[in-house]
Amino acid sequence: MIEIIDKHWPMSVGDGKATRKKKPKILAITTDCCTGCAGSPACIEYCPIEACMFWIPDEDHPPFGRIEVDPNLCIGCQKCISKGPEGAFLDGCPWDAIEMVPTEDWEAAHDITLSDSPPALTAG
């Protein structure tokens, strides 16, 4: 069963070119260090996939929140992270709150097997 996630703005709008053609070897995940950049997250503007990165409000401490990554949409491109080769700083998360993890590890931890392509949405 697919969990329906209530995605809030801000969220990634994508570049209109990138799509998920197969399950990536690595996925982006946000860590507990994510602050959501006070509602103006730096990471989402680099994500090439529409609605892959999105805001989750902190219900106990509005207007704070954090960014989450949809594992069904992530292509593992690493554009959202701030670590480049040899630790060089690149665009992306200024707080180093996004990690790339092996997809197999994420699937095992969540007892889920991701498909190659994102799940189709049906009108209900």
C-alpha cells in the first residue's frame, strides 16, 4: 500500500527535463539537522524533479518545519546536497542536512521495495 503524503509549499518545481526512468542506486534523505531554512529552503531550487522535495510543517512549533524527500520520485542526482567530490562545497543544502543513502538500505529500513517509476496517481 502506498502512503499518501500531504505535501506543502515550498516544494521543488523541477526542470521539466529530468524524469525517473529506473530506481536509483542512492536516495536523498533529510536528517534531523534540517531546519527548512526558515521557510525558504535552498535545496529545493536545485532538485530537477517536480514535488520530490517538499515542506513538512512542524505542527507543534509553527511556522517552523523541515524539508522531506519523496523516495518514489528521487532520482539520486545529488543536486540537493552540499558535499561534492573531496568535500568541495557545491550548491544545495547549506546545513549539510541531506545525505545520500543506498536505496537498498533505505528499502530495508522501511520494509518497502521502490519501483523503477513513480506510482501512478489515480483520480478518486
